[in-house]
Amino acid sequence: MAALKDRQQARESLQKVFSSLLDKMIPPDAATPLPGGRRFVDWEELGNEVERQLIPHFLEQRAALDAAAHVEGDLECPHCGSDRIYMIKPDEKGNQVEIPTPHGAVVIEKQRCRCRACGRSFSPSGALLGVADGGESVAEGQE
């Protein structure tokens, strides 16, 4: 298994997005007025905008760094155990899958395979790059 990106590429991409947001929210030129009004609620909305743009991008980069993001080599069908597997060619969207999160939609690359023996398809990364635990959260201190 191999990541789709290296760490340096992911860091540079995140730094570029954050730098752009920082320049928008706190312009480097002191002559440029700060965005938002004079109320705290206006500043909270600016913080929410940073969250809406930065966190989904972080999640996309982190997913691309995961070892399960790109599988190579011998595979076995999780349904029937056969090793007669082939990769399904990407469609016009590629292998992109949109995952809804509390922070916004996250688009990840997800490989798809098909078994020649049983005809069923699966992702070699399994459910590893999907919504955790069916989307349910665990309260702090609980397992």
C-alpha cells in the first residue's frame, strides 16, 4: 500500500490554503481594513469560514497520505477469497468519492476492484477511508 502524496506536498498544499485564508481574514497591509464588523458574532462567522475551507482540505490531504489510499500488489477478494482481482478503471470523475463530514464535503481518491470469480466489487482500502463508525461520535471518555 502506498500514499497518493508525500508529506511535503500535503504540507505545501495546506500552507497555501491557510496563507490565502490568513491574508483574507487578517490582511498583511495595515492600510487594508479588517473584515467583519465590530461584534464578536461577526468574528465568529469569519472563524467559521476558515473552518469550512481549511478543515475539509486538511481531511483530503490526510486521506491522500494514508497508506491505504493506494493499494498495489496481490489482492484477495474479501467476499470469496479469490485472487482473481482486477482494478476497475476510473470513470470520468476518476476514483473520486465525496464524503460528507460535519465540516463540509471531503473528496478523496478511492480505488475500486472487481473479483473475476464472484463478480463482486470492493475497495481494497475497505472501510478505512470512510466515515468512522458509521458516522456516530463517541463521547469523551467512552470507548
